Amino acid sequence: MQLHTINTGYFKLDGGAMFGVVPKSMWNKLNPADDNNMCTWAMRSLLIEDGNRLMLIDTGIGNKQDDKFFSHYYLHGDDSLESSLSKKGFSVDDITDVILTHLHFDHCGGSIKRESDKLIPAFKNATYWSNQQHWNTATMPNDREIASFLKDNILPIQESGQLKFIDGNSDAFSSDVKIRQVFGHTEAMMLPQIEYKGKQIVFMADLLPSAAHIPIPFVMAYDMFPLTTLNEKKSFLTEAVENDYVLFFQHDPKIECCNLQATEKGIRAKEYFNLDVI
């Protein structure tokens, strides 16, 4: 097995929304905001090369929405999903599985592309993986989350016939990949956990979008159930320290990975490093 970091670009989100009730005087030291209170965030995917399978976790924001949509998010950087795959020696046609942690637009937008007047899968040879509970939430969204679940990103996956669901009662996806589910950010978000070179690598998605979110109170205002997130973080961080997990951050603009340690102030990062040093 080989893991590859796939950078799909950067965007900006409101700092207050990303850090919830934490005062700006604290979070601004961690990810400084611009004059519009916007902070830069990565959209980092993970590619798992395992035998005959090439599994991609999340697909970034994509490029098919209109200029008005993208004007809210200030996309920048030289990376794209396609160029990053190419740098690793792969193309979109090589992908056999796309694991979608959840269906918010910055995680699944690259799954579907616009071809003329049609919306079709960007990965024509891949199976797309979600779960029934989250799919129901995304296709019948509540009023608060409806702006994050874009039909153009979601419905064409099912219409293509390439969609399958991971059984919520089973965490096994492959011999080296299991799927955890968490429920605070959105219903049944999936966190892939990969056994790799004697380590457990956990793709954190939006449970811990960045290393700055490790302290327990640092919970996004975007989360549907913030107290659930808080409890999920407590449980996960304790488990991660005890088992020396490696955390892979999807949105941290600079830090790819860290491990953890217990301190007088609570559980904190121990070492920061890139995936390729493991």
C-alpha cells in the first residue's frame, strides 16, 4: 500500500464560522484572517494505492459552479485535483473507488463534471461510496444545511449507477481501511482509518478540520450538533493518544499530519509532519 496527498486547491471561509464560540483574539493567532475576516483553508484529499484498487477520499470543490458561487470562496493556488493526480502518475480514469466523507460541496464538488449540457461522473471507472443515512440527509436537506448540499454535486452520482452505500453496521471497507462514523458536523460523516506502515492514519474530514481545532472548545459554527461534535472529539482524541494515531488534516492550510500527546492543558499536537515521512 502507498498513500499520496492530493492537493485540490485553497479557498477562504469566515474565521468566526470556522471557530465557533472561540474569540477571534485566540483563533486569529492560529489562522490569521484577512480584512474581510476570511481565513485560508486547504482542500486536501487522500489517495490510497492498494493492489488493483486506487481509492480517492473526497474530491474538493470542483469547477462546474458559476462565477457568483465561487466569488464567495476566493479559490486560489496552483493545485487542482487533476494536476495533483498527474504529479503522482495517475489520471481520473485510474480511480477505482471514491470515498465521500460527506456531501458538502467542498468535499464532493469534484466528483461530477459538466460536459456540454450534461453533468457526469468525473471518475468514469470508479464506484462512489456514501452511506444511506447521510445520503438521505443530503438529498432531503434541512433549511440550515441546504446551501451546502448542491444537487449538481449529488444527484448525478446516483443517476450514473456508480453509487454504492457502505453498511452503517459494518466498519470494514477493505482489509486495511475501515470507516468510522460521526454525527456532530452532519449526519453520519465518514472518517476513513487506514492501517499503513504500522500506523493508523485517520482522515479527519470536518471532525477536526485543522490542527487548530484540536482543543475541545474549538468547534465550527457550521456543525449541526456542536455538543455532539464536542463529545466525539473528546472520545476520539483520548483513543488517538492511547493508540498513537496519525491525524490527516483535510483543511489545515499548512499542516498535513500530526500525532498527539496528553498535556496539562489537555490533548495537544505532539509533532507536525507530512504524510510522505511515514
